[in-house]
Amino acid sequence: QKEVEQDPGPLSVPEGAIVSLNCTYSNSAFQYFMWYRQYSRKGPELLMYTYSSGNKEDGRFTAQVDKSSKYISLFIRDSQPSDSATYLCAMSAFNQGGKLIFGQGTELSVKP
Amino acid sequence: DSGVTQTPKHLITATGQRVTLRCSPRSGDLSVYWYQQSLDQGLQFLIQYYNGEERAKGNILERFSAQQFPDLHSELNLSSLELGDSALYFCASSVETGGNYGYTFGSGTRLTVV
């Protein structure tokens, strides 16, 4: 079993929809949670960072962490065709140096 | 442009050969990370250097090695290449050693072993 599980999709939504992307994890030592966006043939780009449980909002993006359920989410409101990309969750523990554990990524397509 | 520079962008080489991938971190960043991305394994952590010293190691093959130089650029050396080494190799950098606040990735080197 992988430490981080993420549904690879693909996920297709109409423009303006609310998108929900999710990851589950098994390592209770994870404390730092991130979401990256990766466009085709590009490097991952950091979207959101959250420490421990709670919510964080940045524009159209909201990240949620539920450590009791070992479940994290990224919500995208008013989705745009430019949001079409692969979204990767990533997480790390305090004592693992700089090592991030990534999910497989969810491919999102927003149709005009 | 993320500020992390990787060269070359593409590399095609034969099995058994050796290649060197180069990374220049973002200005001011002391940590460099190397990741391998393949379709079946996703993004896998290889190794981290902080200010010239190795700080963390992932499932990096013995045929692979890396170093970080005094000017903070880093090189990943891949030897005795096999078909299965074909992948995207990413370098990332951060100002601190923990990487817990996320880091900045380069655009990657696409390695094809034939």
C-alpha cells in the first residue's frame, strides 16, 4: 500500500464548476501538506501549503486537512480552462529532512 | 520561469551509458532536491543536498550519484543506464533544509534510454 493515495482521474468538469480533489494517507507522522499543479511537460508548481489540520484559502483555491481521518482536499471554485492540469498532493513529516511524498496526481480537464 | 534551471531539457542515450544532469537552484536557495517522475511510479524522491552536504536520501539506485558544488549548483550522475531509467528528472530548491513549506521545481530533464 502506498503512503499517499490519490485518484488519478481523469476528471472532466464544465467551466465554472467547483472541483474537489482528494488524497488519503497512512503515515500519521505527516504534518506538512501541499498541493502542486503540473502542466504537461512542465515542473510542478506549488499552489497551497498547510501545516497540520485546518483550512487555508487563497483566491479560488481552498485546502483542507483532516488529520483524524488522514484525508486532505483541494477545492477549486469557478474553475477555468486554464486550471486544466495534473494536481499532485504532497506531504512530509518533521523528521524526514526535505523529503516530500507525492500522490500519483489527478488529471483535471475544465471544458469551456 | 521558476528560477530553477535544469540542463539539458532532453537527453537520448543508449543502454549502458552514463549521463550527467545539471541543476542551478533559485538564487538564495541552499537546498537542492532531485526527483524522478515516471508514469508508473509518479514523483519519487532521490536525494537532497543542503549547502554542499547530503541531507536526505530516498530510494536512489547505487548506479546514481549526486553532488552539490560550492556555487550551490548540483549534478545528478546516472550510470550503466537501463531502459527503465527513462523518465523525467526534476530538480527543486528551497531556502531552508526542511522543505516542509514546499519547494520550487525546475522544468525537468527528459531522459530517454534506447
